[in-house]
Amino acid sequence: MEGGPENIPLGVCTVSQSRDQLTPPSRTESTVFSLSRSESAWTAETSPGKCEEFWFAIHLMSTGGSFLACGVIISGLWFAGQCQKATSILGPVLLSVGLMVLVVGVVLIPITKENRKRTSTKKPLGHYRPPAFNL
């Protein structure tokens, strides 16, 4: 067929012709087998960037900072005398929750660095380690 499969009107192809167009030409080696033997599929050649490495800490810090900023604004409204009932409760709650989540995110950064360093220096699985105690 001269135009390729995208230019064929509906109903013109028979079932066997459309099946032939959908199946890839056979190779001597299956795609799954060739992908399983490739080195780049099993080894991480590129290290993840800082955003992928610290995504959870960044997420916590941005969420905590947003809550903290809202708490500051709402507390400022209370001091200005606007909506005394709502701002007297929401201001301190948002301030405390925002500060707590922000601090957890900041503390999570060195913990993630330490875990990253520990996993990079970990011995391979096939390494024999004698027991820690002798009987």
C-alpha cells in the first residue's frame, strides 16, 4: 500500500492486512530478552539530580513555608482587628503547624544526605560477612 497505514480509509483493509501492519517484523532475538541483557537498564549510569534526591524534603519545606506565611498573614489580620473570631484560632494554628512542618523538612535534608552516602558505600550483596559473635 503506497500511502502507509495512516492514509487508509476505514473498512478498506482486511483483517489479515491490518494484522500484518500492526505486528513488527520478526527478529532473531526478542525485544524483552535484548532489553534484559542491556547494561544501562540495570545500572544507574546517571545519578539523580538534587531535586529528585531531596524531593520529599523540598515538598515539606514548601508546604510548611506556605502554612507559616498564611499564619503570619492571618495573625497580622488579628492584630489589625479584622475577623477576631476566625483569626484568633487560625493564626496560631497555622503558625505552629507551618513552623513544625518547615523544621521537619529542614532536618530531613541532612538525614537524606547521610542515607545517600551510606547506600553508596554499602558492600555488594555477594560479599560474605562473618557473624559478629563466636560461640
